[in-house]
Amino acid sequence: MISVLKKMKMTSDMYFANNFPEEKFDFIYIDGAHTSTQVLVDAINSFPRLKVGGIPAFDDYEWPKYSGTLNNPKSGIDCG
């Protein structure tokens, strides 16, 4: 059961650098920039902040707006 849900509108770099570095989460949902590079950065930033058994979730896995590997979240998610 999730006891608190926080919606943050900022980059994962900004959030994780400036907010309670010891805080761990049961669930992290990432819906950010849609480039593979930024999605990978979001994954790298968020994984250490998950509790053991925590769940990361990414939006727009099959986002069709842009074509190509670097302009799509899918390859960044697959690398994470």
C-alpha cells in the first residue's frame, strides 16, 4: 500500500540532488523528457533511491512521436 504519493515537476537531477538524500521509495514513476539519454539519466538517478523490492515505472515506452533510437524513451528504458 502506498501511504504518500508525491508529484514532482522537475528533472530527476534537480529532485534527487536537493531532496532528502536518505529518503527511499517503494515506487518511482518517471514521465519526463522523451530522449533516450534523459530517460537513462532518470533511471540512474532513481534506482539507488528505491527501497529493496521497490518498483520503477517509466511512461511512454512505445512513444511514437519521434523516430530514431536517440529521440525515443524506449532505448533509454531498455538500457536502465
